[in-house]
Amino acid sequence: MTIERVTFAYTGGSSDCQPKIQTIDGTAGRNDNVQACSFEIGDFERVLDFDIIPPSPPDTLLRLGESDTYFPFRYFCLRGCFLFYFLEEDVQQSEGDGAMYVGKPRGVIPLDRTRIDFPEGGRRVFQKHANSNASKGYEFVIVHTPKKDSNDAKRPDKYLVADTSSQREEWKLALSSRSGGILKDTILRPGGGHVSLSTSSQRTLHLAPTLSSSSSFRGTDTLDDRRKLNRAGTMNITSQRGKLRRSPPNPFDDPTCQRYSIYKLPPFFVASCNS
């Protein structure tokens, strides 16, 4: 069966790692030399998440360190073994309950062979960032450890800032669960323009019951007046360009997709897969 999987590359000297899509024959084993295509608008919403515990935190705004003094907000989404992030203006409210991604991901953080570190001594931020806007939240860093005796180069450390201490803990647990020991590709649901799949069989995927969010988002920084929880538990985020709304994730379980799940699907949809 032909499938699409997420991979990554550094391009143009940018510090932002770019997500790519590889089209492979699922029956032929792994082949990392397959040519990869760039993400297009709409591809991200086809990326499937893992059905594991702990589940991915709700997609949300976190600060990302682009220098030792500059930590802008980015909209983060955990899918499989990759942490995607978008510019705020590329995520808008849809007519339904989910966020609508109107731009390509700004970048992605691969999570294979990584660990999550907090500042020492119970501090909120790392010492070198104490005079930056990272001090408005709770900082953590994603550190990559390359394979020994290989050409695997060390990827740059990525510093992120959560709204609250509990939110930082939640993200650490979720990211750590994806950092090693998962020998699955992060795959995409059929439907993009990168691959042609056989339609000899169809399977209807039914959504599991909705999971509630574990984050309360009771922060003390500038997100206080931009985040609220409505009575249904849905997170509302107001930005300069409009209002973002993110409902809790809706995972599904189907053996044809190797127990992957995806967010923001309608109650039922039909995916064309090979038997």
C-alpha cells in the first residue's frame, strides 16, 4: 500500500526545520532516500496523531525562542513524532469547533532521540533568558541527542515557554512519550495531491468519545486576557487578527491506520485505503 509520511529538512540556512512529505510503498520497508515534497496548505490537517497515553495536549499558543532575547508566540500542534508550529495569523477560527490552518507550518521540531529539560533549581526560566520575555512564563528546552557512530548531526536546541507550570508539565509528559521507542512513521490521511491511492475498498472511520482538556490555562502573563474557557471546556484564543477556537481532540481507532488518530474530523468520514 502506498502511504505518505512526514519527514523534515533544513533549507536556506534557516534555523526553522521544515516538514516534508515522502511517498513510499508501505509493503517495501523503509527507504529514507525517497524524494520528499514540501507541505502545501491543507496538508497539515491530514497528519495523523498516535493513539497513545498521554494524549497530545490541545493545540495552543506557546512562546518559541528565536534568539536569546526574542520569544514570539507560535501556535503549536503535536502530531505523531513531530511538533508543528504556525504563525498566529496562519491559524484562524473556522465555522465549526476547530481551528482552521490557512497557511503552511512555519516549522517543525522532530522529537526522535530528544529529551525535555527544565531550568535548574526550580527556576521558571533559564538564566541566559532571564532578561527576555521568556520570563513571563515557564520555560523548557527540547534537546536532541544524535546517534553514535553515524552521520546524524545534532539538531539545534529549541526553547519553548508555557503559560503555567502545570501546562509545562503536561507538554513535557507528552513530548517525552514521543522521543524514543516509537518505531512508527507519522503518516498522512489519504486525500492530498502527492499520492494516488487505489479506491478498491473503502472504510468508514468512527470517532471515539471526545476527550476533555487537562489544561486550565490560568496564567500570569500577557495571555491572561487572550485565553478563556467557556462552559463547554473549549479553549478560546483571541489574537490581533481574529479569534481562534480549539476544541478538545477527537481520537479514533481503526486497524487499517495502525491505531493512529486525527483531530478536528467531522463525525464520520470515509478514507480510501487498500485492504
